[in-house]
Amino acid sequence: MGKLVLGSNSPRRKQLLEEAGHQFGFDGNLKKAIIELSNEEPAVTRALELLSLTPQDERDCLFFFHRGLLHFYQAKWTSAESDLFQSLQLRADPDPETVVLLSEIYRIQSQPKKSLQLLETACCQSPDNTQLQFALAHDLLLHHRWLSGWKMYESRLRKDDQIFPMGIHPNWRGQSLENQSVLVLAEQGLGDTLMAASQLLKLDRQAREWKFLGFPQLSSLINNSFAGNPFVTELYDSEISSYDIVIGACSLPGYFGFGSDSSLLPQAPYLTIHPVDIEHWRQRLSSLSNSKHVFGFSWFGGGNAMSRRRRSLSLSDLTPLFSLPNTTWVSLQYGGEQTQQELNQFCCDTGIQLHSFPDTCLDLYQQAALCMALDLTISVQQTVVHVAGSVGAPVWSLLPTAPEWRYGAAGCVMPWYESVRLFRQDEPFVWSGVVGEVAASLQEQFDL
């Protein structure tokens, strides 16, 4: 049969693959597709069953990669590490996807230095591979090896999946921005763009003129902090071509040498909120209840299946916080109607009322103003951490054993924001210890 092309990981597609397998046999591209679509149970166990049928003499590097990947989804770290290592041993050159997955396993097991060593070795063996370079950049920055990390981070511009607004691509090649007209392009996610916006004050002092082209959710937040409304969501071709330099937002920290002077860390707030807007939110919050303290929270992040699972909690995981006396809780979680349904169901199940203002996810200026009005925000690693941190609102972030590089490999402070405090997992996917530590800190700091 011909090659199967699948657009998404849906239950219907899995069902079709199973039906085709019973008709034509579970082999070749069909078997491969079933395995590659399996990232949750019971599909993972089913894929492992199919793999186990592979004869011993046909168990090649791809077999061990697939089995390692499935063990990864099962959180069987020792088995996954063994299989992926075996897969690499059977190859003449390091396979980037296998190396990156193995490095992720090391980080999840709180072995970031082992991950860094693996990636450095692989990059020496394949010095021109963009995927390996980008993964190594993350590890270098995770360990605050800023100079080499920022240099390697530019490899992202050579990745096939790099997307910029309106299909524009940067033309910056490392030259000075002094006295130039500069167009900055938002890139990656909202949080990444907000973090990179920490360098706009320096750009504003150096460039002759500049504009920032990006996500509409950021427009009010950034324009409120700079004269002339430099943040735009669209431009004519003639305007784009008029700029001397077009640069990705995430190139700005490297250009300005973020991290080269440790005395500058962590950073002070770099975006501003009008006091009248903060007061507006204080009034709205005061109408919710008579509680002494009002806290914000979020509980899940985005990304692929494993990324979401690694850095997300359930609402029930946060019950020890919601149950603290004399507190009111406000959701800052994105996710639209599905998120609201989850909040409503939690209330029905527990009797605990969790408030929300979902429109603030569409206008991050309003979300930042809300964060400033709250006593504190508690969040997993996602956009709201950057929103609160950029304006100096207090936020405590709950981190998995393998956090994003922005949060560093250790410690309770984040170099980007002075108002952020970090709480780290001791064991992969186990949040009870982190939540308990946060609950104790809340009781102590707010006299609950």
C-alpha cells in the first residue's frame, strides 16, 4: 500500500490506521504511522505491542528510537535512555532527533550537565546541523553561558519551522544598530517576545527610529511604555522595505549582551501600567469577596504533548492553595471556553469558587494591570510569568525538573525579572512537594 500522510494526532486517524492494519497487516509505513502518532495511553502500549513483533535481526536504529520514544511517553526514563543510546550506537553520525530527545531525558532527571555534554559532543561531530545547534543554545543559556549561548541561538533563524509576522525574514547579520532605522519582528511565543522586549529601552536609545511588528495581544502593553506607538500589527510592503535593518526580537538580548554584566541581574520592570488602570482592577477585585487577599493563578502551558504534560498541573493539584483561609483566587489561564468549563466543573465538584476574566488573555495590558492589582500571581511556566514580570508584579512560578532555559538550571530567581520567585520540582511530574512549599510560603508571607 502507499505511504500514509496524516495531518494531526486525532483519535479518528488512529482508528483508521487500526482498521487498515487489520486489513493489510501491521507493517511498513502503516506500523510506523501508528507508532509515531502514539503519545498517550492506551495508544502507547498498543504501539509497543507492535514494536515487540519486530524480529531480533531487524531491530535497527529506528526500532530503538521508536521504542525509546514510547518509553519516554511512559516516563520510563531508564528504558528510554537505554534505547536511545542504543539507537545512536547503531548510526555512523548522531541523529539530531535522537540526541535532542536523549538530552531532554537527562534534563527531566535533573541531570542538565549531562545533557549539555551530550549536545556539545554531538555538535562537534555534526557542526553544521541546525537542530543540534539550537538545542545546544538552549542548554548553554540554561547554564547562563551567555556569550556562547547567544551566538549559538542565532541558529534558530536557519530552522525550517521559524515563522515571523507576514512572512518577513530578518536581514540582520550582526551589524550595529546605532543610528539605524530598525524593524523588530515578534517571534516564537508571546512569552518569548515579551522577554525580548526587555531590550527595547536600549534599542530606543540607540536606533534612529524603530517599529515592533507582532501579536495584537501585546500592542497596548508595549505602546503604553514608549512614545509614538511603535508596536504595530501590520505594515505595507513599502514601509517594510524602508527600514535599514530587520531583526528578530529574540536576537536583541544577544546583541545587547544580556547576562554579560552580572550586576544587572535580575532586571527591573521595563514596561509600565497607568495607576488608574491598576486601581480600576483593584475595585473590580474588591467586589468579588471580602477576603483579605486575592491571588491570581494559572495551571497549564502549551507546546507538544510531553511539554504540556511536563509543565502543567490539574486544578485539583492546587486545592491546598485554594483551601487557604481568607483568600480569593482569580484564574489568569488562557484557553477560552474549554478553560472556563474546567473552572466551572471544579466549582461543582468541590464547592470552591474560582473567578476569571478571560478577556484579559486577549489584551495583555489588561492582564498586566490585573496582575499589579493582585496580591500575588502563582503560575506554571507560561506567558503570564512574563506579563507579570515585565511590569514588576509579584509572581511565583512553579517549575518542572526540566524547565525552559529562561528559568535557569537552579536557584529561586529569574535573571529577566526581579519580581519573579521560582519553586522547583524535586521529582518529575510530581507537584505535591512544590504546591506544599508554595502553600507554606503563602501562609508565612501573608499571615494566613
